[in-house]
Amino acid sequence: MFGSLTNRLSGVVKTLRGHARLTESNIQDALREVRMALLEADVALPVVKEFIGRVKERALGQDVRGNLTPGQALVGVVYDELTAVMGGATQGLNLASTPPAIILMAGLQGSGKTTTTGKLARMLREEKKKVLVVSCDIYRPAAIDQLKTVARQVEVDFFPSQPNQRPADIAQSAVQYARTHYHDVLIVDTAGRLSIDEAMMREIAELHATLAPVETLFVVDSMQGQDAVNVAKAFAEALPLTGVVLTKLDGDARGGAALSVRHITGKPIKFVGLGEKLANLEPFHPERMASRIIGMGDVLSLVEDARRNVDIEEAQKLALKVKSGKGFDLEDFRNQLMQMNKMGGLGALMDKLPAQLTQAVQGAQMDEKVIGRTVGIINSMTPLERSKPELIKASRKRRIATGAGSSVQEVNRLLNQFEQMQKMMKMMSKGGVQKMMRAMKSMMPGIR
């Protein structure tokens, strides 16, 4: 995400090279680049105007201290203002109420409301909350069944409802059930429309009055750009929203909604959806998103992903192998690919790395299916072959390819990639980080 915006902001650093101080004349071109970058990213015009004005006011006359160049100093100001425009401090859920704490989900049809309900329920279950979900969408075919399926997948309780019931009656029954069964949180999924209409707003306003939720979250598809911001504004005016959830942010190359919705609606972004998997929901951290935009990556979120998904004992074993430069085999290779998949896949991993690291695979096409096939090929090997890949000759290659439903050429490609990774591990054990980065492109499966 934010690819074009990040690249343009990186160019700002170069335009101010050689200057000792930020002045109106030498930042004029740089701010023009920032303005064009924001407009191309589909950021709302009022937001762009105010943002540029604040950056200019803060940057003018600023001395360049220490080892910073003027470009780096300006990017520092841009980072601070990006953080501010997206909300400043992180704002999570406020569940301080007599159980059950009720969360009402609002939004248009197709925004990802039901899936987000499941993702949020999963997140809360991992925080040791007892969660109940209910669907009040009596209009969309199979909406109730969809939420039932999602609830089963994330292992939370589901309250059944029927299309012939009134949404307010469903909600009241769900609240009573949650109270008598000691649920900590009740998440209510609501009906949407293809566009805002009076009937939908009247219905959800009635639900809000019935439930008195502690959180009313508006779910919006970030790929709609300016439309997403306009719809969020309309809902914010009609309902007492407590926050916004931006979905499909991983597919939004421009990022305009993320930069505009807080400013336009006055409501904080609380969560972002970064993929279709039910684990792909993250709390929104304005400072971390600003860090991604200016090319610094989001290493803190990467570390948190690792803590949640990586087997620490296995990671420690791998670290010892890396340190010694010996013993890294195909079993380790497979385990690392599977761990990476738990963290959202190669694309999610690269998106959170600083720009200078992602340049190692710049322009590459990352095919997650290739990674899946790679794991399948390794699974077709015997334990001995995984520990001693040098034993894999022609007849073994044919057997492995047949077992994995692939070709001998793919097996050969995997073995070559593994050899490259072994070399990289040796480089890391000797401190050769730069050599390691040059090896990355040829090392990883799924990168062309």
C-alpha cells in the first residue's frame, strides 16, 4: 500500500540535498511534490490544503541539526503531521460497561461488515473475552448463515435469528441471551444497502436506541477512496459513531481514505483490515501508518505479528543454526515459509519492512501460490531427504514431483532456492548483511 506516495516522499529528501537550512525557497518544490503525492493518493482536498499549510509553518526556518539533511528534517515534519492527521494517539475499544459490552457494526453492503465482525470477535476471544455474535441482516440472502459460518471458524458463540423477525426484536433477544449466559461482549452485525437510504438509517438508528452500545463502529471499504470518506461522513452525521474500521487497506495502493477519514468525520480509525483471512485485522496505529508511508516500515507491528504467530522455541533453534552457519535444512525452510504464512504471507511481511529493505525485491511479483506449492514439494520428501537434500537425484526428484503434483523443473527450482538460502544463512553468521540482501531476490520462492 501507499507505494506511489512513499516513492514521491523519498524523492523529497533528494531535492533538498546540500542545504543547511529549511527556507521558503528551498522547500517550495519539495512541498509541491508532497501536495501532488497526496492528491494522487486520493486524499481529500481540504485535508491536503490544511496538511501542507501545517507542514510549511512548522518547517520554515528550522535548523538542520546533527547528521540530518534538510530533506530528512522535512520528512520528519511530514511524519509528525501525517500522524496528527490520522488521529495522533491509538484509540482502541472502550468495553468498560456492565457485561455484555455491546458493539454495533454499521456500513454499506459489500464493505466487509460480516467478515469484520468475525475478525473482531476472533481478536477479542484471543484477549480471553467470551464473545457472542448475532446478525440483524434480514434482507441479504444467506447473511445470517454467513455469520454463523464465520463464528464457527473463529470459535465464538452465535445467536440464531430468522429473516421473518424484526431486527430490534433479534437484538433484544440476543442481549438477554448474552446476559444469562455471561458473555463479556455482544457484537451485532446489521443490514447494509448499496447506498445510503432513509430506511436503512432509520432501522440502524432504532437498533442503536434499543441496544445503547458502548461502541458503534462504521465499516468502510478503503478502496472506494473519496467515496469511502463521503459515506463515512454521512454515517457520522446520522449516528453517534465511536470509530471507523477501514477494510481492504492491503489492496488500496493510494491510501487516501486512511489519510482523510479521521479529519473529515472527526471519528478515530480504530481498526484496519489487511487481507481476507480472519486473522487479518489490526488495531490502527497512526504513528506506525505514518512510518510506513514515509518508507520507514512498521517494524513494531511486524514484531507483534511474530510474537502472536511464531513458535518461539523453533525460532530459537533456527537462530542457533543461523549463528553457527550450519545445520539449516529443508525442514527449517518449510517451517519458515509456514510461519511467514501465519503472519499474513510474503506480501504482508514486505509491506511492513523499511523501504531500503524492500528495494532488494523491488519490481518483483510475489506469488503466494508458489509458496504453497513449495511447501507441498517439501512435504513430499522423506525426513532423510529434507535433512540431506544432496541425496535428491533424478529418480528421487521424479518421485517427489509426482507426489506433490508438480514437475521436476519445480523441484529443481526449489533446490536451487534452498541452496541460495543456505548461502544467505552463512552470510548472516559472518555478518554479511549487504550480501544477504543481494541474495534475497534469488532466494525466496514466489518472487520473480
